[in-house]
Amino acid sequence: LSQAAVLVIDAASEVTRRMWCMLESVVATRHGKELLLVTADGGAGHVLTSDPAPADTPLPCPSPCDYAMEFVMPEQVQRNRQALFPAERLNAAATTNLESASVSNRNDAKMIIEVVHKELGGFERVNSDLRVLGAAAMFKLGKVTPDSV
């Protein structure tokens, strides 16, 4: 089984207004999966992770070295990488409303609504979960404000 789920966020943050995408995000995180947030901006890819990624290997400290260590540790590499993530893409996640999200198939909408009510605690709880995910992502970027939680 997978250890993570990937949520691709486009420039308009359309994914935060799609019922299937939001349902899958809640279900994945409730099952203990990491939710990787991925986007592209100006031709560069960006990803938010809860822990350093395998690619966040220690790097030689640039010269002149401001650190007491010879290498920049993975946690700092992760912070540097995530600082480039365009925070405005996460703003919509802080106000997500699954009830008003779009779905292209009416049968899917009925199934999702049923799952939300019977298995996930209702729309209020799911919307709260989604907003916490958005606020947590903004926290990783150091962008949490009173309006984002």
C-alpha cells in the first residue's frame, strides 16, 4: 500500500473546489498517509512534505560557511525547498467547503455525500479537517495568519 498521496495544485487552486480531490485528501490523511502538496510556478516544481524528502540529503555548506557544521542538514534543505512554494495556492484550502465543491457525475456526488455523512462525520467535520490541512501547509511555509485557521 502507498505511504502517501499527492495533491497537485494548479495556479487557480481548482483542486480545492473539486469534491473527489477533497474527499481523497481527507480519507488519505485519516488513514495516516502523508499528503504531498505539489505545484508548478514559473516553470519550477514545488513540493511540501511533512518530513525531509529523500532528495533533501545533506549538502556541503556554502562558503563562507555560516554554520557550525560542515553540511546543511536535511531539515534545513527541506525548509529552503519549501520556502519557494507559492503560498497563495494554499489560501483556498483554508476556506474549503466540500458541500459546494464541483463534481462532474451526479452519481459520484450522491456517493460522496453518503460517505461524508455515514463514514466521515458530516460536512462540518470534513470541512474542518480540510481547513486544518490547509492551515498546516501554510504553517510549513511560515504563512499562518488568524484568517487561515
